Amino acid sequence: MQSGSEPTNHVVIALQGAFAEHQVMLKKLSLKQKLTVVLVRSEEDLSKCDALILPGGESTTIALLARLAGLLEPLREFTKKKPVWGTCAGAILLAQSVENTKKGGQEVLGGISISIARNGWGSQVESFEAALEVEGLRESDRPFHGVFIRAPVVLSLDPKPLDPPIHVVARLSIGLLPKSQTLVPEDEDDTDPRDARTIVALRQGRHLLTTFHPELTADHRIHEYFVMECVLGTPV
Ligand code: GLN
């Protein structure tokens, strides 16, 4: 990371998806460092960045556009070295493996060792909102308003022995899990609050993943968390 008064390029990639919303949130932060927010459209743009936000949108389209721009491999390399935050579709891209992909599969960056289900809430649950307790935020006893739109669902945490540990940052209460054939089969015990499917925010090393959309609220505490803890802070 750059230090002192040098500018920090904390960057949002948006080949498709919610760039402007993240930019607005990042501009609201009061930081000692100067934050430059740019759109990444090429490998050259990416090479100037210290961190990245992969926004929501449509993961298959974002991956396709990244491939067409020659950015997939550079993004994978970036993810090995620098902090990345994936929100919703971005969370899908950041995962190691994805289920319920579109026909033809889903390219991923593999920065976080989890398996995730695209559109995991099923077609009946297009979107919903829920008050979340998010660990590590400023004023952490004030709930964060989670906006979920065709959100993915975390299926399992699969860190290998040498991977950084995965740290769960927010969960939904078990009662909010959808009853569906894929998520909670009728005959399965769904009372375990540690069920991976309840995880809606997690951290691995310097990467952050949220299955909801903090950029669609007026609350910039998760953006602040990403910058302060993942980008400028010490790795966990
Ligand atoms: N369901 C979308 C996808 O598969 C993600 C939706 C979102 O980002 N709000 O990429």
C-alpha cells in the first residue's frame, strides 16, 4: 500500500454494473488519504490501482466483458496481490466456485475460497431487505440495512491449509433463509445458525465479499470498512 500523503487509487471496476453508486459512497468518506476513484476498462487502468471493487450487475456479463477487454487474467493476477471487494455479482466473480450458473458456465477470479450459488434465493425471491449486524463497522450496534437483489448464497467455506482464514462478518438469521429445493430441502434440519447459507458478508485476507448492495443505501460504513481495514489496514 502507498503510505503518507501519496494518493491512493482505490478503484472501482465497472465493465457493467453499479459504478456510479460506489463512486458516490467512496466520495462521502472522510479520510486522511486522497482517494481516486476510476473506472477500469483496460489492463493499463488496472495496473494503476491499489484496490478494486467488483460491483453488482450480472456476473456472466461482467465476466464476458472482462474477457473481451483482455482483463480476465490481469484481474486474476490482481486478486492474488491486492484487496478486492465483490458486491453481489462481484461476489460471484470473486468466489472460487459457482453453482447455478448460466448455460456455458461462469468465469471466476477465485480470490475467496468459497462456493456460492448464483441467484441462490430462487426465482420467487427476487429481492428483499433485512437489518444486519455487521462486525467491525463504526457504530456496530446500529444495524446495516441490507439490500438483496437476485443475490447469491454462500454454500460452503473451503479454505485450503495455506489460505488466509475466512472471517464471517455478517449473517442473516436462520429464519430468513428461503425454503427451496436447493437451499433448504424440506427434510433437512435448518436450525443451525452456523449454516454457511446464512453468511452474507465475509472477509478472507484483504478481500471482502458482500452478497447484498451497500452502495444502494445512504450508509457508507461498509465502504469505510473496506478502505480502512482491507485496503489501508493490516491483513487478518
Ligand atoms: N444475479 C446476478 C448475477 O448472477 C447478481 C445480481 C446483482 O448483482 N444484484 O450476476
